[in-house]
Amino acid sequence: MVSAGAPVDLEIKAVERHRDLTALKMELSINTADFHGADFGLGPPTTDFAQFWLLDPVGRKLYFTLREQDGKKAFGTRKNSTTDSFRKGTRYPVEVYFPPLPAGVKQVTVLAMAGLGELTGIPVTDGAPPPVAKPGEEGQADPGGVFQWPVTPPTADAWSYVADVQEYVETPERSVTQQGEDETVALRTDVLFAFDQATLSPKAASILRDVAQETRERADPARPPIEIEGHTDSKGEDAYNQRLSERRAKAVRDYLARILGVDYTYRATGKGEHEPIAKNERPDGGDNPEGRARNRRVEISYKVKNRTPDMTVTLSPSATTGATVAAGPAPFRGDDLGPVVGSLTRGELRLDVHPLYRDGALLVAPFEIENTNKEMFVVPVPQPFSAVFAHEYVAMSPFSAITLVDEATKARYFGTRTSESHFLQNGVTTIPAGSTQRGYIYFPAPPEGATSMTFDVKDLGTVRNVPVSR
């Protein structure tokens, strides 16, 4: 199982399940000049391989490497010093350790930085001997040989972290956020109420009927309550905004309660202007109307019903398009990206878009970035496909300018993340003249009926009708 990433070839040997940890065993080799490999560690040049992750795409869980502390060295293979380089033609066995996988997880996806692609459908094996310390070799191996760096198994107090994958989908009327078992539907009050009012508008009825249907399908009545929170922007007096947010939350609660009935418990509160999700002003101090519009909202939050391990409910902008679908992991794909379905160019960098595909409950967007300049290196800092004024949900991601749009519902899908600063996508390293580097972004999966999406790069252009496959 091999993935090529400029300038690294990675071969997965095994993902082994042990009682107290999961061992990822692989072999790295370099196909160009000597490579330092700093992108595998954290921060400045390091000796470890912290920037690998295991993704359970069905359970929407991301497993981080076991480390000495948060942000410190990862256990497993460690180079002899920060100045050690990978030599072209030499093969390097590498072990990296993760928290233990649940027994029901049979396949995982391996994610990495340094321009490496995603490796889907990697089987999880049981019964291998537990990892042991290895002293490693001194010096450097000859090209074509195998060189073993030291291996340090994790200690009993190793830092361990498993994160829920966070998903976000937005339409002009609403957004949906999911993190683990928690789901929040945020309705823009501009489509529910007239200006400065707390009486539901005629249009609000059809919107709230859809929300009620979706809530009945997804919310678990055994884990109450359904939370309804009102929010305003920062214009006006604080006390007035607080009262307005409370009145609007109660209006939405009363409407939902009439439809959903007594099987659910409800709690309505107002937050006023104190919990914005977007900036009310632009960085230059000017007004930000779009940010204010997102802040004026009523949020409906609940616990999602338990699902069987092989099924998922897609994150949907409306109940009429959501669906319960099979959510098996994608098979191993390697370097087979499929045909180029469209291209976008920024300066001397060309981005080639390939077909999208489902990996468990998520959607993968693979692409390639080529440096079309034949005479010089391009060092894309800052990232070549990040947006200057990106949506706040993805503002810190390497590819913040890239989103997917479902033209049928006008829903915009943003890259998944586990925190405000960690996203399920790789970054771009230096691309030599005439070379190509592979990229990927994990998005929420659209409903089963979606057979194509629009690949949108903010302030650059779109590629329409990008096919969605299994």
C-alpha cells in the first residue's frame, strides 16, 4: 500500500491493534534529493513523526499520535538528531503509536502532512507481538539499503487524544454543525422575523416545519433537552438585545413544541450579542454586514440518536435532502485519483480537480497542484489557496479558500476539523519547478442523492459537476 507525495514515497506495512495502543508500521523512502522531513514533526526541526493521524471515517474519530506531552515528541521511531536527513534511495522503517482502536473498527484511513495523500481502507490487524524498543543504527545507510532509527515505545503516562470530527454546512438561511453526538442547527433570524420583531414571519413556518421533521428524525428524546438559543449582532443596547434574543428563542420553541409534542423537553434561552460566531466588523474597522447576518440567529441543539456502526445520517441543510446511508470505509485507492475534471490557475500554480469520493461518513476532495514554471522553485507561503477573508469556520486551515457547493440545495460544505486550528487536509510544501504535489480535503458527506458538487475556490473560480463516487 503505497502513497507518493513530493518528495516522499510511503508504504504502509500494518496497522496493529494492541490492548493499550495502536501501532502504525510503514516504510518511507525519498525519490528526489536528500530531504530533511521536518514536516513530520511539530514546529521547528524535530526527530519524531508526530504529524501522522489515524481516521475512523465511519465513527468520525481522529486519533493523534501518543506523545510525551501535548505538542511534544511523539513516541515511536525517532531520528538520531534534528540534522538527520532522508537519503535518496534509502528505505526507512517507521513506527508511530496511537490510542487503542475500538474492537469494531476494522479499517482506518492514514493521514499525513508533507504533501502525502490520504491512504484509505487500511485493514486493522490483531494478534501481533507488542512493540519493543529498538536501539537504531549509527551513521547513514548506503542508497538502496534499509536504515533503522531508534524506536521508543510509549510510557504509561503518554499524552493521548482522540477527537470528534467537526462538520459544518451552510445555506443562505441556515447552517448545521455536528461534533460527535452534538448537532446544532442555526437559523438566520432575518428569514424568521421582521426587523426588530419577535413574531414569526409567514416564511418562517415552512422553514421550521423542515427543522421539526429533521429534529424528529435525528434528535434523541431520551437525552433531553432540545436547546433553543437566541442571538443578536452587536448593534443596539446590550439589555435590549438580550430581551430580543430571549423573545425570539421562545417563539421558535413554542412553534417546535406544537409540532413535536410532549415526547421532547425544550429549553429556551437568550444570549444577546455575547456569543458571536462571526466578526461584526472587518479587520480594517469597517462594518461587516455578512458577519452580522450570521450572528443574528436562533440555534437549535440536541443529541443525535445512536447509530449502528455501519450506518450514518448525512449532515444536511434540510430534512428533505437528508438520508440514512451505508457508511463503509472507502477501499484502498493509492495514487489512483481518477481523471482531471477541471483546473484552476493562480499565478504559476495550477490546481487540477479530480472526482470526489465517499470515505465512511465523510467526502474526500483529492486534487493536485502543479508548478508550471520550469525554471524556478515556488515556495507557497502563505498557502496558495487560502483566502484573505476566509469564513471564520475555516480561517486557519491550509486550504481555507476551497469549499464544495451542492447546486441542488445551494448548501456550501466547509472542510472538516477537530479544532479551530486542526483540519482534515494536508498542506503544501515547496513544489520544485515542473513538479506536482497532491492535496486532499475531507468534507461532510452530502445526501446520498448528490451525484456531483461544485468545487469552489474563493476569489479564483469554480469547477462544476465534479462527480461524487463511492
